[in-house]
Amino acid sequence: MLTRGRQNRGAAVQPRHINPSRVRLRQEMARFAKGTKRGMRVLDAGAGRSPYRKLFKHAQYEAADFAQLSSAYAPLDYVCDITDIPVDDGSFDRVICNQVLEHVPEPEKAIAELFRVLKPGGRIFLSAPLFFAEHQKPYDFFRYTQFSLRKMFEEAGFEIARMNWLEGYFGTVAYSYQMMAKNLPANVGELRGRGLRWKLAYVAPIVLLNRKLAVRLSRLYARLEVSGRRFERGMPKNYVVVASKPADGTPPASKQPEAETKAETKTGTKPAPTMAELQAEVERLRMETVRTRESLRDPLVDLALPAEVRTVLDGVRAEHLTYLKPENLQVLARQVLDADIQDRPGLIIETGAALGGSAIVMAAAKDPKRPMRVYDVFGMIPEPSERDGDDVHKRYQKIVSGTSKGIGGETYYGYRDNLYDEVSDSFTRHGISPAEHNVELVQGLFQDTLKVDEPVAFAHLDGDWYESTMTCLERIAPHLVVGGRIVLDDYFHYSGCRDAVDEYFQDRPGFRLERRTKLHVVRTAGA
């Protein structure tokens, strides 16, 4: 990036300072982008402000970042840690990861995860620093030599196509002088009080002249670097790695125990795995599947829940009034609390209450003066439509067959005779009287009862199927206040819900989708 120096009246124009790293990285990235075919799916892992989005405008560019810094971020497709990206294996043709690895506490896991999300034959472009000041504190953990990078990439299973300096030694020298100029005192006043006293007259000229000299030398070496006269001697500032995932998609074979190796050598075949080993592998694969759907920790995790809210949460879980795990209930409670803390106006809404557990927790967390509406048929779930996939229709057939079980083996909630009264009694039993806490239970189909004509601060949508989800989005999302949030319970579970969400928010400005454990939709701008 080029920036103009200050121009004072009567003073000469200062020469522009060049950042060789940015210039070189832009050149390298343009080269990588040219090798990316039209329509390929590209993941920018640790995208930040997505400075290279335009280079991949011919491809399907998607951005991921953990979004925990105070700096601005471009629109993100995934808010997640790059050691845990919520996509299926082999989802992307290309991955780019620039100046991110130093901010990851477990870099080996990050490289392994980027290997996982790449398609067989896919390619990755990664840059990482060897020589750079601490930055983005406190998320700055490592610097990398070529040997550490090669070790991590090869152990993950990558085939390295090339590894080179991002900029030559002139770039490193330019950066050193830049840091020198930045940190030396700029005037005599800054030297006072540093224990120099009578030596000030002798030391000041040396220090100040060195600062001015450092500024000029930094600019000189930066220009030499970008002009092409570069040397790969001494120490680089950054490395670039371009690697590919093998066409067969297999990771490296793990090291075999010595006894197993001897047995295989002797018999010519690998011993059959034991039942314990098979069970361990099944559990590992199960956890891998869960991990792909997990995302960044709750951003409000440090917001303490009041003791009475925790008591209610534990109570509804103990009575099997919700399918949600404790951590998901905590997310809902914190979002409701945050709406009050931020003085965000509007309703609290839940669509799809089932036995009422999550609604009771949300009601316990909110200000009793804030209105809340809970919508449900309070009976048998409606039939899905042709817009729902086979997974939905199979689930519905099981429900109507009468063989579904409740959370703890009890009668499934859809088979109960008077669910409305049960839910109302559960509110009262947990100390949340609907009348006293400004909670209204609304019975009926969403298309008949869901009529919103006022601001919405937060909504929890648990409608399962396509039509119910689409109805909720069409009637709630337009009223969501800026900063307000919708949490969709079934986006990762049922195809109908997922299709409705993707269809509704496609090319719709003013919203940001965050793929956490549940899908979150945040209103970023008004209509």
C-alpha cells in the first residue's frame, strides 16, 4: 500500500513509503488467483477485511475469521476458529491463509484442518512471518522457520509445490529501519527525564540524526526490494508456502507401533484391528463429525448468568423440557440479557416451543417489562411440504407412526392431549408466571398467528421444516433491529430449514450469517 507523507507549507514533499510485504503478497496472491478456475470454491481462512476478495471475483469466495479483535471485519461466511471450520470434508478447491498462523495457539491443528476442508487435488497458499513485531495482542503466539512450516505441512499430508521468501533481505532490512525510526525519540523533549541530564547536549544529536537516517534508509531499502533487486541471503521477513492435497485425498500414514511393524513384516499383512481399536476409531470419527459443526465459542461467554437464570436452566434440563444442551441454552439466555444491557428495543420471540424449556430460560433472563411471544401449535407438528428433503419426510413419518419417544423416554410431546396447558404450567412451576413476566403463548400455525408489526430484539426459531422457517423469516427478519439476532435451531439438522434460510438471505443486504453451533443471523444495517 502506498501512503503519502505529510506536506507542510513551504516544505518539500516527503517521498512515499512503500510496504514491500504488501506489494509482494499482492503479486503472489494475483499469481495464485490466476491459477484458480472460474467457479472454484475458495476459502480465505483468517480473512479479516478480505483484501484479496476482488482477485477471486471469478470464483466462489468465502471468508472465515474468529472475529475477536476490535478492528473491522469484512462480511464473513464463517465466524470460527481455523482449527475448527464448520464445513464438510473436501469442501474447497482453494484455500488462502495469509499472516494468520502466528495467531493460532495450535498451528498443527490449523494446518490439519485446512487439509481436511480441501478437495483432493486442491491447493493452498499460506504466508507466515519469521521476523515481525508483536501485534494483534494478545493473539500473537509464534514465528516460523522454513523447517517448522515444512514439518507441519508434510505431517498434515500436503505435497509442497514451493516454499520461498515473500520478500528478499532488503525487505527485512527496510522493516528493521522502519521499526528503528518508529521507536527512537522524535525530538529533544522526549529525551528529557531519561537519566541523560548533562549528557543531553551530546546524545540528542546522535539519537535524532539516527532517527532521520533510519527513515531514509527504510524507504531506500523498501524501494530496492520492490524494484526487483532482492537477495535471499540473511533472514527473510515472511515465508510463502504453496502446497496441494494429494489427488487420492489420503493423509499421511501414522507411525505404526514397533510390535505391529514386526508382525506385518513377518506375515506380509497388517494385523486385524481389535474391537477396542475399532470402537476408538468410531468414537474419533464421531467427534470429528461433531467438530465440523462446532464453531467459535459464544462471544458473550464472559457475560455471567444470574443465579436465578442458572437455577431455571438446570430445572428445565432436569425435567426434560428441552432438547437443547446446557451450552445452547446459555447462549439464548446471554443473548436475551445482552439485549437488555445494550438497551436494544423490541420483542423477544420464540417460534416452536415444544415443551417450553428454552422459552422458559429466555423468559427468566429478560427484563419482565420486555414483551415476549411464544408461538407453537402446541400439538402434533404440521406435515412438511414438497420443498423439504427426504430427511425431513422420513423424520415426519416416524413421528406420525406413533413410535417417537420423548427426551427421557417419556411420551413424545406431539402426542400429548393438552400441551398448551402443560407449557403454561411449566412456566409457572419454574417461577416465571406468563402474566407477571409479560409472556404471551400463542397457539396455532405460524402462517395464521405470527403477525409482527413492531421491532424485534431477539428471536429463537425452531420450526424444523421449510414452510414454517420461511414464514418465520419473512415475518420476523424485516422487523429485527440493528444489532438484533436470530438463532435458528435446525439449520444444520434439516434440509428444509437450511434451504429456506439460504433462499431468504441470498443477496439480501443488511444481515450477517454466523455459523456457530447453531446458525446466527445478525442485523447489520436497517432496511
